[in-house]
Amino acid sequence: MADIAAKVLVVGGGPGGYVCAIRAGQLGLDVVLVEQGGLNGGLGGTCLNVGCIPSKAMIHAADAFHHAVRQAASAPFGLRVERPTIDLARTIEWKDGIVGRLTSGVGTLLKRHRVKIVHGHAGMLDGKTCRVETDTGPQVIRAEHVVLATGSEAAPLAALPFGGKVISSTEALSLHTVPERLAVIGAGYIGLELGTAFAKLGAKVTVIEAADRILPVYDAELARPVARRLQALRVDVLTRAKAVGLADEGGAVQVDQEGAPKCTVAADRILVATGRRARLAGFGLERLDLTMNGPFVHVDERCATSMRNVWAVGDLTGEPMLAHRAMAQGVVVAEVIAGHRRVFDGAVIPAVCFTDPEVVTVGLSPDEARRAGREVHVGTFPFQANGRALTLGAEEGFVRVTARADNHLVLGVAAVGAGVSELAGAFALALEMGATLEDIGGTIHAHPTLGEAFHEAALRGLGEALHV
């Protein structure tokens, strides 16, 4: 095949890659995007195909089933359900249908903005040339600018390599039957999101975490309501514990727990959810003279690497490994290539944990602010005092606002509760716009909504709370 020449070559069709390609196309640049999957396959990356979207679909299905089971046992507001069942194979079909619609939509958007899509395995030959192994033979692409957006992959444990009963989140989202016993290695957001979902579907779940508590990257105040919910769901949580291998011909996990005798946890499936790592191998990174930042590609504030006109976005560039961060970086790179003056400002990136209850954080926690030398006012408002939360039967949790004591500038917002993920945008906007406690307290919030808790938390930080 004849070589392809383009202004911009994007390697990887995940959130960072496809958004960069779309924005570059909008700006009139000649763009080629390479994605390893087949027709529309792979577009959207891990997030769309085997991560964010399918996991939230499974979480929703598990919630619906769990609520139905509860209504069969009791009827707090008069609704009764008789013997609910779930056909997980049909649930998977429904989930796959959502993924299919969205991946097809990404393909349509790329084509609308005149992005040429090449499906195949990409291998960089140098900083401007890529060889793609396609179904019809090798294709060479030459570009003035190269954007690396290869994403990340599940990190295995040496003691529990993937295979057989040991699975990653990818395989967990494709199971057609609910395992009777599920061991989850890692109590971060991936492990707890999926562990909670399978517990609601009827599995006996045991979570094994090396740290001294669940959700160790979040502060303890936010993790406590999640821990209480896991206990209510009869999920066993072993902290200060490490999975050190398989026992009983793979039917159990060997566990070393600090201060306790060695034990085994029986499991039909073992979900290893100890984190993700940047995908550095398989696309010719070794042929590029890039400065590394530990296990990640180093980039500057424009997402430029150490090679001229080679850029990198998303999980390849380090933490936080979040799809919305990758998208924002992709837009910045496209606009910089088009000649705009842009930098990536990652100071305000919301993080959401879709556990039960959900957790949202933006900016600094009170302890982080104090460690940075700030005197702070902290306002917390419980959902127990929020009318909308009570009507939803979801009074667990709170909203917390952290602000400077001198000028009341908001430094961070966090929440834990049912549906608080939908408040993430309001929290991020407050920080992005430099809001003060007075700005939030002076904004009229609709009643009855969960967002009123944000309003009341700001008022409480001012010592002016009305409803608590």
C-alpha cells in the first residue's frame, strides 16, 4: 500500500486519542488515527470498551437487582416484588449493546471531522514514521506530529498471574454467571466497585487489601460510609493482608495478614484489582528518544515529550489515570499543534469512586490543605438533613467544603453519598472559577435536590448553616 502522509498521527483510539483527533479535525488539520481493534472495535479505549462504561452498566444492573431483592423482603414505602431473578448473560448483552452504540458513535464523530481511521497494530519506526500491521498488509504513515495515546493495562501480581480463575476487571465484566465466591485483591475503586456489584448480585465477596483500610487514596472520613455499606452487604474485608498465591489447586487464595495466622480464602474467581500500569510495550517506544518519569512518559505543561513534535496524553503520562484528564490533554495538544497558546492545567480534576455510596473529590482535603500551610474553615453537611436524600432512601453520607480561613477561597470539595457523582461538575466549577464560601452560599440551589447539601456545607463553613 502507498504510504500515508498526514499533519497529525494519533496512536491509540481511547478517550485522549480520539478526542485529540476530533479536535484536530475541527481545527482543519489532516489527521490519521491508528487503533488496534477491528471495525469500530477498540475505539473509545479501555474506558468505553472494558472500563468506565461497562462497569457502570453492571453497577446499575446490580443495584436494580439488589433493590428488587430488598423489596421482596420488606416494603418500606409499599412496593413489593416477588422472587426477583437476574439472567446475567442477558445483562451482559445489554451492557455490550451500550458499548456498541458508543463505539459506533465515536467512529461516526471521527469520520464527521475527516479523521482517517487505520485499524491495526501500530509500531513506531521513529518520531515521524509508523508502520501499521493491518488485515490487508503493512501500512506506513508519515506525520509531522505524533500523539501517543496508548493508555494503560491491568497490572498483574507476580503471585497471582492472570489466567484461569484469576481475572482482571476486563474478564469480570464479561462473566455470564455470578460466581458463588469471589475474592477481590485490592480495595481501591476498581476492586470495590466490582466487588460491591457482585455482592449485590449474590456472590460471597471477600476483599483483601494490603493497606490498613479500604480506599487508601481517599481520606478516612470519606471511606467510613463505604466500609459500613460493605459490612451491611456482608462483604468480608481483610486489611493489612496480602494475597501470596493460590491454594487447593486454585480453589482458594493464600493470605498473609498482619497480626493473624496465615489463612486461605475460598474463591471460584479471583479478581486482581491492584491498579493499572501505562502501556509502554508493543508500539515501538524503545525506538523513540523519550525522557521517562519513572514508569510513565514525561511531558511538559503542553503535553510535549522530549522529542520535537512528539506528544503524549492520558494514562501513558501518569496519574491520575482518568478518562476526563486524558480528554482534556487531548484537546490541549490538538490546539497547540494548530498554533493556539494552550497549557494543560491539572489542578482541578474531579475523581469519582462509583461505590455504594459514591465518593467524589475535587481539590484538597482539609489535611492536605493544612499540610500545605493553610489555615482552613471546613463545612460539612449530612445527607440525613437533606430532604431529597430522605425521599430517595439514601441518607448516608455528606458534602464537605474546605476553604481558606482568611479569604474563604474554596480549596476542595468532597462528598460521599448516593448519586453524588452528578455533583462532581458543580464542585469542579467552583474551584475552577475561584469561588468563595460566600459565592456558593449566595447561589440559590433548587429544592429539593442533593445539591442543596453543597450550599449548606458552604454556609456551615461560614457559621451560617440553616438546616443543621
